[in-house]
Amino acid sequence: MEDFLEVVDKEGKVLSLAPKSLIHKNPSMLHKVVHVIVFNSKGEILLQKRSYHKDVVVEKWNTSVEGHVMPGESLFAAAKRKLFEELGILTDSIFFLFTYIFSNDFESELVYTYFTVHDGPFNFNRKEVREIAFWRIDDIQKQLKTDIFTDSFRQEFINYLHICIYSGFNLNLYVTENKEGLPF
């Protein structure tokens, strides 16, 4: 049976339900997704190389975790579910960063980006992910104009730089104020 997803407006208000296959062929049908950026204790970002089994942008480096929000599912629950499904991480230490709209020729996503810190081990889903690796921020910046990243990761990383690095947003202070500290 095919999955249905919520079609939403720019604020995330549900307008209708539609089959995933229809949503992925119609960029006018905005739908919710979660991304989770996984940092390690050195402040590096875990990236995943998309599997050959994926429908689009195979063999490209992408954000640590991404996935659709199922009808009626909370954003936090979706982020937690996708962390476990894709990387085998089970944690409640997931923090919201920002939201944005990503659009291309075949779909439009209302992306809710979260982050967590995890050094491993990882038990990643080989149907979803070909390989994983931690990347230093400056190494990602050096490769950003090449064709090795997905367009959605490129946009997300630029958003991360502007919101969390260039603006002076301190992830460590943010998490400390929420009762936990980051090791970097």
C-alpha cells in the first residue's frame, strides 16, 4: 500500500492528504520533511552518501538524516524515527535549528532541521545509505561548488552557515540552556 503524505501551506498547516508518488511529481504540493544534522564531539558533521536504491540523486552526499513526516506524526517523533531507521541512533536529545522551503523540478518540501550529537557506533540502513563519514565544516565549504552533494544538502548547509555560524548563534550555549551541553 502506498504512503500518503500531508500537503501543507508555508506555515505547515495541513491542507489535504495525497499519495507520495503524486506529491513527488508535483512541486506545487508542499509537504513536510525532517532533517537531522548529526555532529560528533569534534564538531564535525556526519554525511550520508545516498544509496543506489533511492529514486533520485543517488551516489551524492547528503545531510545526516532526512525523511517524510507521516500524517499526524509530530516533527520530533519523525526526527527520532528517522534517526533510528537510517543510522540506528535512539535518542531524545534532538534540538530544533531552523526551517526552510526546498523546491526543485519534481517536489517542494517544508524542511524542519534538527541536530544531535553522536560519536557512534552507527548501524545504518544500507537500502537508504551507501556510506557515512564525518566531515569538517571547512572541508564541506571547499567542496560546496562541486557536484558531490545533493542540492538539498547544499541549501541546508548554506542555511546552517548563515543562521548558526555567521550570525554568531552558539549551538553549545543553546543546548546548555536546554539542560545539556555539547562537547565542542
